[in-house]
Amino acid sequence: MALGDLEQVVLFAIVRLGGESHGAPISEKILETTGRDVSPGALYTVLDRLEGKGFVESWIGDSAPARGGRRRKVYRLLPEGARALQSWYAGLRDLASGTEAWLDRLAGEVS
Amino acid sequence: MGLPRLLIVLASICIPRCDREFILGDLEEIYTTTAAARGRVPAVLRYAKGALASALTLRLAGRGRRGGQGLGVMRLASNYLEDARLAFRSLWRRPAFALMAAGTLALGLGSGAAVFTMADQLVLRPLAGAGNARSAAYLQLGPPGMFAGLTLPHFDQLRGSATSFVGMASYGLSSQNVARGDARPIGVMVNVVYGDFFDVLGVQPSAGRLLTASDTQLDASPFVVVISEDLRDRLFGPTESAEGSTVHMNGHAMTVLGVAGGGFRGPERGLDVDAWVPHGALVPLLGFSRDRLTSAESAMHSEILVLPERGIDPDAAQARVVGILEGISNADPEARYVSTLSPRLYPGLKTPPLARESTNQKLRMMAWAVIFLLAIACANVANLLLFRSLARRGALATLRAFGAPQARICRQQIVESFFLALLGGVMGLVVAWVIMLPFRGARLGRMPAFEGFALDPPVLSFIALAALVAGVFCGAAPAWLAARFDLGAALRSARARDTGRLGSLRTLLAVGQIAMTLALVVGGALLVRTLDNLRRVETGIEVEHIARLTADVPTDIDPEALHLLHRELLGAVVGTPGVQGAALDVHGPHGATFLGRIGVSASSLDDEAVRQAGVYMWQVTPGWFELFGMDPVDGRVFEDSDWRAEPGDVVVLTASLAERLFGRTDVVGRTVWAGGREPVERRVVGVVGDYRSLRSPSEPRDAFFVPYGEAPRSYLSVFVKTAEDDAGALTAVRESVESMLPGVAVPDPVFVSETVAEIHQEERLLGQLLWTLSAFGLLMSGVGLYGVIHYLVLSRRREFGIRLTLGADQSGILGLVGRSAARITLAGAGVGLAAAYALSRVIRSQLFGVDVLDGVSYVGATSLVVIVAGLACLAPARAALRADPVAALRED
């Protein structure tokens, strides 16, 4: 099943956070690695879609004082999601292989 | 530092319920980490941005409600429609409350709409027909009101050198009689223009063509005219074409080149000009010699319009003009006068420079009054809504207990207040219409007459926006209350109690209302006292039963014939049955006046101090002084032998001028140099009492009188005194003047007392407006204070009941209620007096004979507010005395 741009980023962020996490750390990880500030609203819309595709599962977690006493919704990457990410990444790697030198040259010319 | 609670409430209102808890939690977590790393402000901004983006994303994705995907916007709309339906139902069930709250807002919003209408008609609307009204500018060469101009050669030099401007033109104003064929002439205002006047203004012709820069040169034909659409309709009717036709202006045949389109009526709002003639037309129309138009003595190019280059800074353009004028002054010994000019650019053709400052000042004053009133109205409605939400505490608690989210209750409060504001806005349109009724056709100074209230798009947009803002302000306090709603406490005691923070808020609102009302009432009182003082000013001139008739006179006859015509005309008027006295004068008292020059010697004529004082020069016939009741304090006034065809050698001074020139008033027989353009040596034959101008009566206005008819004028004014405004005698006078000036239309006579009333009209209208707003404010403050005290009594009913049962006397209970009311009133009065002082400083320039800290106004206004406060407490005090402890305990 195809993965959208933000879906890939979100899935990778969950992987980097140990396979399971909730909204705030996922947002922060995406901001830290890609510079993209994804609002929690957009994030939950994407996670909702990924859950519908069977790539992640969610449950209501505990509350914390840092969250004003509110509970968190925790998402975990499922094997189906890991496979989709793997296959998409392999395809991307194949597509990109051999282009590095050319890209370097072009980038150099432009600069 | 924690996250602002208001932000959380707003976020929780915006974000849909489905993921609200997790999203708010995530946002707060992100806030905490951002605040630790980058500080509080970036963290708050990130929180707000995240909340807004989340709300939009979720709503547009249709995750706002159960049922999931799609049609998010529709769901959003239906959500708010449901809130609107609930709000409407809630208000419908309590029509008295809804009408009271909306009516209060209507007073505020209506006053706002009325003042906005005035501002729109005075300054906001673009000048009709002038496409460049925003980009063009007025260039004044001296302070507004002081005549400062350039001669034609120097104006040409300035035009040629000022590269900062795309175009430059000058214009003057004149009144002329225009007729087509044998029809009765019509009196119109005419602009005498020079340069690319119509191009600078961006006026397009609606027929034919307009005057170009070359048409206005002195070597071009002066017998051409451009007319307004209005004059075209009056002379030719709406169907006949005017271009190429001939009209007669003061008896001279002029060819109509074209019609100015877009309803253009000249470059100054309020002066409805109907015709534009080239500069050279001054020769046939006003009898100027051609040499005079170019002479170095005649610096008549004073009203200048410029079109600056796109993007040029007005200050830089002004500096360029200063530089060019300095160059002209240095290069030409005859141009030394140019160095005394002080050019100033007034960008935009909204208000002419002369009226700009005073108009803006008046509008600022009215705007402040309206802001005060709107604030009072909002505070009042907020108080009413708070009162109601307290009464509905039980119902709200039940709703919350059944799971209604807090945000939804908050939102409903806001929607309800918007509903009230909307209703108030609609009712406010009626209030605005009523307020504007006395203003219809009235003028503030030189500005255009008010057209009355009209439902046009700018006014509707204003009232919609003001209603929206009022809705937010009124709903903020009840929504805040709903956000802090304590379910447990409410369920424990469903009965309303005015406690803690809420009580303070309601008290604060009442204090604010009283303060603002007091400021308004003081402002109104100061203006009313000003008007009273102005009415009592002794000007030194009696104008009762004196009417003025104006007429154009021929300019192409020799001075001797003109003198004989004047004598004959005055003789005929004096001989008319019913006429008690008559005199000729060019303008007359309390109208436009010539500024003359006077000195004790020829060399003292240029005395700066005298010139700055603006010495009035009146040219009057014998009989003028007797007519206006100006008796000599020394010597005599003019006799018949003083009135001759050639310039006379006598002068009469006012006492203040004699004092200024000689340091004494017994100066008969002394010699002065006095006159207009060319002062001559004259003998003082008499000194009359002081004259005070109605517009600035604080100091006597220096004036001197010379015999009538020294310079040929194209028009004259006949002043006639009749017994008790005898209309028959005035008609006879008018007919006899018309019979002596064939082809000249003599307009209906105007009583000088009407002119005086017009001059006072400005203060009267402003005073009336402030009083209306003050009355609204008093009414609302009274209601507001009543609400607070009434609620206080309700919440302490049990206490009062028990006290009465235990033997407390009625005066003790009244004292308790009275002390609460007095605390609020005193606090309000304290703040209000300070606000009143600030407001009176804003209106200081409108005041006459009244100090900014006028004791009568301050004490009177404070007493009035205290009386209203006292009246507002009567009903609650009576309720306190009737408190029944058993009933109160049963309710608990």
C-alpha cells in the first residue's frame, strides 16, 4: 500500500522513538530531524489514517503533570507498517542508487 | 510561568472534541519543552499556532464530530447554527431581558453609527469625481487662514522647477451670475483656474472637454467655461447637450467647453462649485486689469493643488518646494516676499487645510464620546449577562453533570452575546437615524452640510464590525465565568450568590460605567456653558431686525457712475415704506471681512505685530454706524460729505485699534496710513467702541472703517432695518434693487441674526450631541448600578431578613445598601473626574469662557450622576426592607 510523504515521516519518527510513542515526542522528533513543525491536529489526522491502514495501533495511556493532567494517546508501529516502510524505503534506495555522484556534481555546479 | 488559562480555554473551544484531550495535552507538553529551551513568549506563540493549525486541520478533515470523515466545513457550520438556534431560543424565552440588553447596545452602536456617518460624510468619502483625490495634495504657502500667495511669474517658475510633481495648478473662488438666453440668472460658485487643474485632480469630462493648462494661459480666450453636471441640468435640462453652447456669466458670453463628470464640484469639500473659468476670465468677470494679473503686486496664486510623483515622500516634496522658493527669492529683488512664505503640503484631498485641523479635532472628540458610550453599553450588557448566568447556575450545573463540555457552554455564551449585539445593531440603525435628524442640512464650520442618516455600505459595515466587537466584549466576562465554572460548588448551592471574584468583576463594571458617564456629562456641560457664553458675547454690534440683500453690480462703468448708482440705490432703499434704516457694505458684520493694513506712518505699515493681528477693514456708507448701533466714543462717524467717488481721506477706528496705535482713544485729528492693497494717508474723524468677532470673541478685534466704494466691487450688500422683520418691506426693497440692476437676480434677504445663529450652530450641535450621548450614558449607568445593587440585595436577602427579625431598624438596613452603592458611586466618580479632565483637554479648543476645570460643570455633572445613582438604588433598597428570612432560608 502506498505511503504519503507525511505518513513516511511519521512512521520513521515512531521507529526512531523506539517503535511506540505519543503525539508530542513525535512532533518534536519530526521538527528536530526535518525542520517541519507538524501541528498535533495534522499529526493525529495522519496517525488516524495509518491506523485505518493497519500500520499502527493505538491505546489511551496515562496522564502526566507536564500535560496539564491530560492523558496521552500512544501509537505503536505494527509489523504491517514496518513492512510497508521497509518496502517503500527499499524502492527509494533502488531509485536513488547511482544518482549520488550526479547529484553532487549538479549541486556543485549550481552553487 | 504557566500557560495562560485563557489560551487553553480558547484552544479547547476551537479544537473538536474527538482528540481534544490528547491534542491539548501534546500542545502543553510541547509548550513546556519550548518554554524551557527558548523562553515563554516563543512557547506561547508555538502553542497558539499549533492550536489554530490543529483546529483548522481537524475541522477541514471533518473530524469535528462523531461519524468521521468529510464535509468538515458543513459540520462546522451546522455546529454553530445549532449554537445560534439555542441562543435564539434562550433569548426568545426571556424577551424583556433580550430587549433590554439589545436596547442598551443599540444606544451605543447607534451613536457610533451616527458619528461614523458624520465622519464618512465629512472626511472619509473620496472627493466626488476626482480620480486623484488620494494622491493629489494641497500646497499652502502660509498658515491656514492667512493669505499667502505667489505672483503669476513666480508661480510659473515654481511650476517649471518642481520636478517632484507631475502637475501643479492654482485656483481661486468667486461667485457669479450665470444665465442661458433670457432666463433668470442663477448665482453660482466659480473656480478661476490656472495650470493643469483637471489633470491634477484626475477629473474626466462627461461631455465635451475640460480646461487644459494651455486654455488657462493669459493669451488664450478667457470666454470659455466648464460647468458641473448639476449646473448643466439646471441650465440645459438632463437631455440637451451643453458643449459648444453659449451661457452668460455676469453679462459676458462664454462658450461651454464641456461638463466635468462624476459629480465633480470643485477641489474643496463643502464649497459646491458649478463652473470653472480660465485665469484670464478675471479681466472681464471681476474687472481686473490685465496688467494686474501679471504684476509683481498681485500675489494671487495662493490655493495650489499638486500631484506628486508616485512614491515620493511628502516631506521630501515639501523640502523641494522650500528650496525652489528660496532660489526664486534670492534671484529676484522683487521676490523678497517669497522668503516670508512657509509652504506646507497637505497630502490627500479629504479636507481642505483651513478646515482640516478643526474638523479632525471635532471628529476626535465625538469618537471619544462614542467609545465611552460603547464601553458603557458593553459593560452594562456584560453585567446583565453575568447576572443571568448566575441565575442559570443550576441549569448549567445540570448540563455539565450530563456531560456537556465546558467549551461548548463557553461558546454558547459568546454566540448568545453575538446575537444580542446583532439585534442591538439593527435597533442601533434606528437610534442613529434619530440622532442624525437635527444634523440634517447642518454644517460644521466650512464643511459640507450633513445629508442625514443613510443605509449605505460603509455605515452598514461599520455597525456590523462594531456589533462584532461589542459581542466579543459583552460575551468575554460570561464566557470567562463559564470557563471557570466549578461544577461541585454549583451543585452544592444552586442558588445564585454574588461572591468573590465575580462580585468584584460586576462592581468593577459598574464603577467603569459611572466613571465614563461622568466624563461624558462633564464634557456636555462644558460645551453647553460655552454656548451660553457665546450667546452672551457683546460684539459691539446690534443685528436685530437687520436683513442683508446681496446683488452683483456692473464692473464696466466708471467710478463716478458707479458711485451715483450706489447713492441712487441706497436712496431708493431708505425711501421704501417700512424701512427704518439702510447702509451699504461689502460683506457686513459677522461674515467674511477684508484684512487691511494700518500704521501711524507709511513706514510702520509693514509692522509685523499689526499684520498678525489681522486688522479688519470695513468699507461702509454713512448710516452704517447708526444702523448697527455702533456709537462714537470720540469724534464723529461718517457723514454724507465723506462718501465720494474718489478715495476718501477719513477713517474711523475702533477703540482697541486706537489704543494699540496711539496708546489712547482720544485720537481725533491724528493721521494714519490705512487701506487695503494701497494704504493712503487719512485723518481720524472718530473712534467707536470695540468690536468682538463671534468666532473668537475672547479679545476685541481691531478694525477701521473707510467710506464705501473706494475700489470697484463686482457685488454689494445692502443692509436694511425694518420694524419686526417686516416681510412686505423687504420684498419691496428687493424689487426696487432688482429694478435698478436689470438682469441681476437678487436672492432672498437673509437676516444677520440667522448668520449669527449659523456661527453658533457648531457649538450647539456638538453640545446637543454630547448631551444626547450623556443622557444615554446616564440611563445605562443607572440601569447598571441598579443591577449590581439589586443583585447584592438578593444575595444578602437572608442576612437582611435575619437582621430585621433580630430587631435591626430599617435605617440600619438602608445604611448597608446605601454604603455599598456609595462605595461604587464614589469610586466611579473619582475615576470619572480624572477621565473628565482628560476629555475636557481634548475639547479645550471648543471652549469659550469656561475653564477646563470649570467648577460648575464638574460639580453639576457629579451631582447629576449621584442623583441618578441614588434613584437606581431606590428599588433595591425597598426590596431589602421587605426581606423575609423564612422565605430566604427555605430557598437554601
